[in-house]
Amino acid sequence: MGSDRLSDIPDVLSITSRTSERGALVELVGELDLATSGRFLQEVTSLLRAPVETIEIDVTRLTFTDSSGLHAFLEAKDAATRAGATFQLSPVPPAVQRVIDLAGVATLLGQQNA
């Protein structure tokens, strides 16, 4: 009855971040999808408010992503570029890499062996 359908979906993504003098690290654990990608982008945007040289997204423990997650990665990379920071995805698990490859966005995400 007027409820936001996305707010009814259990949260299946853990986001942890930390900063150092040179950059920021964002660790994603779980699923990055339509229901969770907004929180990821908010975290990246918040970290980019301080001057950082690099922003690394640790996706080692990411178990799933969909097109919304890919779009969030691309938006995060664009935001980092606009802020003058280097964007990097850590070694990507096979299930997530498959989605990146099928969508043809590996090069756009800065993956060297795309």
C-alpha cells in the first residue's frame, strides 16, 4: 500500500570504507544490484569530497552484480575521474567478471586485460 518496494528488500550488501593520505578503499561484500547500488554510489561520492589520489573498489567478496551494479561502477569511475582520482577495481570474482564481460564494459572500467 504505498510502500517503497526497494525498501522491502533485505539488505544484502555490506560496504566498508577507509581512507589514507593518498586514497580511499571501499570494500563490497554481498550483492550489488538495483536495491543496493545507490548506497554504494553515496559512499563513493562522500569519499571523493576529500582530495584523494585513488579510489579502489575491493570486489573480492562481491558475489553478484546486475546491470544496476555495472552502471554504479561506471558512475563511480566517472565521479573519480572528475575529482582527479584514479579508479580501480580489485581482482574481480569470476561471476562478476562474467557480467562485466557480457556487458562489454571492462575497458570502460579500466580493466587492462579486457
